[in-house]
Amino acid sequence: MKIAVSGKGGVGKTTISALIAYALRDAGHRVIAIDADPDSNLLACMGYPRPDSVRPLVELRDLIEERTGVKPGTVGGMYKLNPRVDDLPDRYAVDVDGIKVLVAGAVKKGGSGCYCPENALVRTLVAHLLLDRGSALVLDMEAGVEHLGRGTVEAVDRLLIVVEPGRRSVETASRIRALAADLGLAHVGIVGNKIRGEADLALLRGLFPDADVAGAVPYDERLREAEIGGRPARGASPEADRAVAAIVTRLNG
Ligand SMILES: Nc1ncnc2c1ncn2[C@@H]1O[C@H](COP(=O)(O)OP(=O)(O)OP(=O)(O)O)[C@@H](O)[C@H]1O
Ligand SMILES: [Mg+2]
């Protein structure tokens, strides 16, 4: 099970990613969670103490130069497209409650966004982990659509698009879906988040074909409070935990 989580900014990608990682762990999988957002906060969302002490891989200049052959920040140039990455999970993943979390990061936008050694390293690492049949993978991605097609998500089993009730989030989801279709991603699912009742659910089902809706996670103030208080998302809302566990069960089946 290799799952990438995308969607508009702030819809709950990181929260859902964290809850999926726990649900997969509870289902007996070995789980690797990758934070692939330039503004990394998956560790914080999982309640890891001092998350800022873990630097994203894209910021490890010496490592990037050692592996790709060129200094980070280099545009164009001749870097290794297939740097060695097999030792990186063991060296850099942090264990949170039995889940291995890798803070990969991503290079912030800008013209050379995809063609730099930093991203080459992360891309190769993700590709490597996608081929590892022994573990489940959850990829918490950058908001929006621009990064899709950079070669990180093409090999996932499922692309989940988180949608909150609201026009802009739905528009972004539709653009992500179109792009996923262009990329040939077969299994794309919509996850409704911050659902406050039947009306929200009906809205979601009206906007997307029923078959595409992987599940819905209720709005729960306690999740927001946990985030503000630096406490883990997992356990803050038993209802959200259950909703995500049900999604994972459905995806597995
Ligand atoms: N089901 C929910 N109920 C209430 N609050 C939620 C829910 N899901 C997420 N939130 C809150 O919404 C805010 C954004 O969540 P989160 O950081 O997971 O979103 P994101 O999509 O990863 O954001 P970004 O685009 O910045 O990476 C957080 O304060 C989080 O606690
Ligand atoms: Mg996030």
C-alpha cells in the first residue's frame, strides 16, 4: 500500500497522512511516512518532541553533494540522476510510535523547482521506497498541483485528494484529478475532511462520483486544538481516527 496525500493548502493533508500512517501500523504493516512538503510539519503533527531538530533531507548540503556530485542550489549542470539512497531510510528516519518518519522536504518553488540535485535525491528516495514491497508508504505532499509530475507520485497505488467543503478546495481537487489522469494514475480517491454534517457529505457526493469518494472525516475542534497545543493528531479525535481507519480498510480490501 503506497499512498500519496494531496490537496489544497490547509485542507488537512498532514493530519490525514498522520492518521493513515497509524491506521496502517495498527493493521499490521511496517510503515514509512514521508514528509515531502517544503514546510515540513508531519513530525509535529505526530507529536514528536522537538520536531525542528530533524532537518529535511533537502537541507543536508553535504549529503546532497556527496550523493549527486553537485552542490545544492546548482541549476542545470550534470548531477547524478540516480544517486544512492538505499541507506537513507535507516540513517535519517525518525521512529514515532513504531512508524518510520522521513522528513524529505522539497525545494520551494521557483523556475528550477524540479531540476536540481536536492529534488533528484528526494525523487530517487521516494522511487526507491515505492518499490520496497516490505513496507507501506504514506507521502504527505506539498499543497496544490504544481509539484505533481515531478516524478514522485507516479508509482503510488493510491493518490488521495483531501477536500474540505468549499469551492476553492474542490477546484484544486478537480485540477489534481485531471493531472493525475494525464499522468496515468489509476487509483485516485477523494477524502472529505472537516465534514460537519449531512449537508457537507451530500455536497461532496454531489461533486464527485460516489465511486471516487474514499471516505469522509468529521470536523473536530479537538484536532485543531491538538495542533495548536503541539499534541499529536492521533487520539485527539476518536471519530476521526475511526473514519481514517475505515478508509484504510477499504483501500486494503
Ligand atoms: N477533521 C478536522 N477537524 C478539525 N480541524 C482539522 C481537521 N483536519 C485538520 N484540521 C486542522 O486544520 C489545520 C490544517 O491541517 P493540516 O496541517 O493537516 O493541513 P495541510 O493540508 O497539511 O496544510 P498545509 O497545506 O499547510 O500543509 C490544522 O489546524 C488541523 O488541526
Ligand atoms: Mg501539511
